[in-house]
Amino acid sequence: MREQAELLSSVRDDISEFKASGGMSPRMQLLRERAAIHGNIAHIDDVINQAQTTRAVLGSQRALFGDVQGKVKVLSDKFPVIRGLLGSIRRRHSRDTLILSAVIAGCTLFLIIYWLSK
């Protein structure tokens, strides 16, 4: 609703601006459209650059975590106490994941029931 109201208000502003200016020449309209398109292209380029940077950072983090995982595996093979500790961490993590997924499923179910009861 809010987006629709904002869109309608911006369209009304554009219409009132057009009426107030008495209409622009076709050349001015084309220049205005060109400037708007150029601005949108620049914005899209910025977003693409941010996405590429994020992808590169995530790739480096993945490599770093892979190296850490390999080192932890080597340590767990050398020391059985560390292997037991890692096993208990994995069990606790999987239990926490199951509990969290059950809570999310319950909330989703209650939300669907609420929507259907309206």
C-alpha cells in the first residue's frame, strides 16, 4: 500500500510538473530521459561492483575456512581428546539446528493458520 501511494504521488508530481512547465520540447524530453537512463546505468554499475566485491570476499573467506577446517582435522587426528570435543560440538550444533528449525516451522504453521482463519 505504501509503495503504491509513493508511486501514485510521484506520478502526480510528474504530471503537475509537466503541466506547470507548459510542456517541454521533444529535445528537452529526450535529454531528460537520457540523463535518467544514464543515472540508472551508473547505479546498476555500482550495484554490480558491490556484488563482485562481495563475491570476492566470500571466496577468500571460503578458502580461509577450508584451510582452518583442514588444520582442525589434522589436529583431531593427532589428539583423540580434540576429536571427542569436536564431536560434542557437532552434536550440540545439530541439536540447536533441529530446535531452531522446529520453532520456525511452528511459527510458520501458526501464521498460516492465522491467515486462513481471517
